[in-house]
Amino acid sequence: MSAGLVAIGPCYLCGRPFPFNPDLVPSLRVDPATNTPPDVGDHPGGLEAATARSVARPLCEPCVGRANKTRARMGLPPIEVLASAYQAQEQT
């Protein structure tokens, strides 16, 4: 018998709670001191400090889709979504 582990948390972009596999979900690193990515705006201690203390914040599938449309218009590569990112993590 195997079990599945699923996390439920808010999307960093839209705030909507959603289920995800914590090891595979697309995420954005955010400085908790400012609640923004380290490379956006000013941060206490500068970029290096903000990067060091940053934490991963999950992104829901609809927000990744919208972000990828914007990224495509900007000529940037898409955010990759792994096959099981929004499914339970298998536990044996």
C-alpha cells in the first residue's frame, strides 16, 4: 500500500489556495523581509542578503500559464511545470 502527500497553500501571485507536490511545484524565490523577489526593488542588506534569506513560494497552474504568456511576449523561456507538480507526492 502506498500513500500520497499533498501540500495545500496559497499561490504567491493570486493568493488562491491550491494542492501541490511540494518537491515539484513551480515556485518563485521571495525575500521575506520585503515579500518580493531578491532582484526586484531595494532590500535590507542588498541583493546578496536578500538572495540568501529568500524562500520558495508556490505558484498555481493558472498563474504559471498567465506568467508564461507574458514571458513568451518578452522573449523569455517559459516556467517549466513538471508532470506531477499539482498531484500528490507518492510515499511508499
